[in-house]
Amino acid sequence: MTRPATRLLITIGLAVSGATMAGAQATGPGSASPLPGTGDSTKISAGNRANNAEYNHLISSGEPTPTKPDERKSSRRAAVPATAADLKAGSALRDVKGVAIGTIASIDADGAVVDTGQTKIKVPLVAFGKDDQGLLLGITAARFGELVAAAKVPN
């Protein structure tokens, strides 16, 4: 390329980049944001820090992630697997939502017999958990009822 053509291209490049910079500067702190959804970076950063801190707390504590705002303020301890020593005949049993399922009728090496008031069914020991409110199963009472009904149906 010739020298005048090179100078012309450089001049055009500088003019275009200068216009872009001038346009960016024209939208200073007092003017509207040029991109939709952008705003005060201080508020956004503070919100991100708060979200990250809450996430890190939940991950490190082993608690299940709350799905509702009122669950976030709950002081309930997260459920952990129950040991054989935790299972005692006569202990109340509930589901993950706190709904009563029945009581423990008896325990042996294979599992625990749960008395629902309508039927008795043996549940493996690994299915039981506990929290600060007592023994629980990791399913809903409705799902437990479905499983009990399916177990009664002869194949």
C-alpha cells in the first residue's frame, strides 16, 4: 500500500474509535444507561456479594437449599441419616414435610416395622433420617402411602 492510503486508513480507524469513545463518555454518571438492564454497579456488586455469601453458607453447612424466603430464616437443623440406635419401638415417624406417618413397632437387623394405624410394613434401616424434631423418612406421606399400597398388591 502506498503511504497516503495507509495514513487514510489510520485516520479513519482513529475517527471511528474516537466517535465510539465520545459516545460512551456522553452517557456519564447523570445520564441514562446505554444498555438495558444495567444500573448502579455498587448496588449490583453488593447484591452479588450477599447472594454469594448466602450460597457459600448453605453449601458449607450441609443444609438443603431453601426454596421459600420463610425457610431461609428457619433455625431447623438439617436431616441426617438415622443410626440403628436412633430407632426405638414406639418412636413417632413423619415425612419430609412433618406429616405424621406412624410409629416404629419393632426393629431388627433388616429394618424397622412401621405401624401406620392401618397396616404394618417393614422399611429398610437406610431409609430413616432424623433431625431436631425426631425420626423421618425422606419422602412425603402421600408417596409412602402409594408405596405401601403397591407392596400389598400381589404380583
